[in-house]
Amino acid sequence: MFLLLCMCLVGFFAPRGDAQDRAALWRGNDRSGRCQYTFTVASPAEASCPQAGGPEMEAVKARLSTLEALVSRLTDGGRVAGATAADSGAELREAMNRAVGERNLLQGEKERLERELGSLQRRLEEMLRETETLRNTPCSPQTPAVPDGGLMRPAADPAWQQSFQELKAEVTQVPAPEEYTGCGVLASVSEPVTHRKADSIAGKYGVWMQDPEAVTPHGSDTVWRIDTVGSDVRQLFSYESLEQLSKGFPTKVVLLPEPVEGTGGVLYRGSLYYQRRRSRTLIRFDLASERVAARRDLPHAGFHGQFPYSWGGYTDIDLAVDERGLWAVYSTSKAKGAVVLSRLDPHDLRVTRSWETNIRKNGVANAFVICGRLYTVASYAAANTTVNYVYDTESSRGHALAIPFQNKYRYNSMIDYNPTQKKLFAWDNFHMVSYDVRLGRPTPAA
Ligand code: CA
């Protein structure tokens, strides 16, 4: 490059050198517009020249500066290009090194993850094997025990399991209870329905009923009520309907001519039947005429606390009504406290027939009669008690029962059956309640 530059400089100055050997004339214009002529000749010494340069020299200088700048740029450019190439190589090497390092890191991470995956797969296989083992293992012998007549036997006992399966099959095969509408045996008693709560202490216990065979002027809807707490109970309240009883609006209050004892009164065929206070005398009070229609002593009947029900209350004589008529439940000295059941003539109160049962009267809470069968309730205070005994007047035999019965208010002082409504009416600790009963087909054993 330097050689090329020298040749160019020689070529540039060579013609001018020739011209310096001859005289030269320049023509031009000055600032005032006049022509100006300049004549130049070579002199023996440069210092004697009237002018050191001139326009031509200036042009040469300018061209020289241009060439110098060009040479300088070319030399600098080569130097920069070389430096840039060197820098780029270093950067490339550095980038390469980084990439290799990152590749190595990723490779290491991949190997670690592969090791972890292998470990997880081994654990999964172990858990699957354990699950399969548990599935195939028979149940522990510590099975829950089940009651069996007071004994506890493990349910895993094969003999017991067979018996249990047979028993279950028998239970399954028991047919559903048949709907029976005839005069049958008591099958169940519903929960009590509360109709009214008495307003005063006189109503802690009492009697309330509807006449199952009502006669004019009173209908079967009329409700009758006697609050029996007190020493001279005579008020008989009459309500037009159950709804009026619930609202507490009596139609009228009848004053009975003889005071009432106990809670054994009943309504039947237009009359109130009840025990006169401190006596074994039964009274039939006709509701239409409001007069005593009949009165008669119940032969040998205990009274005024001699043979009451378990809760006391002078409940020695309990009257009852069923599909077959009027009954008296009581006891005598001859029966030694056992319940005596007598059928009464509803017109004149004569005893037409009597049965002596084998259950003690003061051992039961109350009694009612359904279809010629006497039923007793075990407890007057237990919330969940039972109808625990039945006596059949047709067979003259009795036996134990266990039909659930609820004393919702824990002090049940009166229970009687209404054969038309198939309900039990009861007076439980200020509350007048009723129960639906379901009857079943009688069997010879019943
Ligand atoms: Ca009764």
C-alpha cells in the first residue's frame, strides 16, 4: 500500500515539476470585476519568490491532506478490524465455555431426576404389593360381639353365623302385618297426640272422653271433661268439639249431684258413669235430663285407696267401654288385690259376669278393655313403658305382653278406649292426650 501511495505522489507532482521549468500565465477576475493576469517564472532560490504559494499550491495541499486522511483511515481501519476479530474470538470462546458449562449442569440435573424417578417407581411397586397382601389377608378374629340371649358370642363363630343367617331368613319371611278392621287384638299404640293442657292444679289429673255411642241431644263430637283433683269434684265440662276443647271454650258446665272419686268415669250411650266419692257405689248420670238414671254398689269392690292403681289417687274402681259394652276394673278382698273384671248392664249397673285375673291391680298403672280383652299398662311415670298384660274374657286366660306405650308427660292418671274412634284417651300430667291403636287378627293363643 505504501508503494502505491508513492507512485500516486510521483504522478501528481511530475507534471507540475515540468511546468516550474517554464513561464506560466494565470488570468482571473479581482473583487472589482477587473481582469487580473499573473505571470510566474522560476527563480534561482525559493526564498526570492515574491509569493510562497498560490492557488495551485493550496489545491495541492488540500489534495495531500485528503490523501493523508485516506491513508490514516485505511491504516486505522485495518488495525480496528484486527482488534474486533480478536475480541469476537474471545467472546465466542467465552460463550462456548458458558454453553458447555450449562450443558454439563443440565446433564447432571437430568441424571438426578432419573435417579429420583427410579426411587419413586420402586416405592410405588412396594405399595401395590402391600395393598394386594392386605386384600388377601382374612379379617382379624377380633370381630364385634353380638347379643344372644344375654350371652355375647363373636360373630365370626361359624355355627353362630349359620344360626344367625337362618334367623335372618326367618325374619325376612315374616309377612307384613295384615290390615285388620274387625274386633281384634291390640297390635300397637301410636305416640300420644296432645289436645289440651289444664289451666289449674285441679287438672293435674282427670277424665276426658267422647261418647262412642252418643245419643241426642249430644253428638259424638261432644267432649266431656272432669278435673278430678279435690275433695268435692262435681263439675262436668262439656265442649262442642275437640277443637273447642283445644281452645279451652266449654259449651256448658254441669254440676253433678254426687261427687266423683278417682279417674275411672266413662261416657256411654248418653250417660256419664262414675264412682261416687268414698264408696263402691256406681252412678249413671243421664246427660240429656242431667239426672241420676241409676245407682248401684259394685259388689265387694275395694274403694278409697284399698286397691288403687300403682299411682294411687283413689283409683280403686275404673270403668271401661269397648265394642261389647260397659266394664268395671277393680279388686276385692276375695281376689286379694288381683284385678277383677266385671261386665255391667249399662242400664241398671248390674254385674252380669266377672273374671278374676292373675295380675295385681296396684302393680299396674292403668287398664282399658278392647274387644272383651283387658289390657294393663306397666308404668304411669316412665316415658317409654309397655302394655304389659292382656286378659281375654273369652278364654278366661291372661298372658304377658310388651307393646310399647309412651307417657309423654310422665304422670299418666287415666287411660280409656273409645271403640268407635279406635283411640285411647288419656290424661297425662295436666295434658289431655290420645293415642291411635292398631288391632290385629286374633289367634287362639290371644
Ligand atoms: Ca281406665
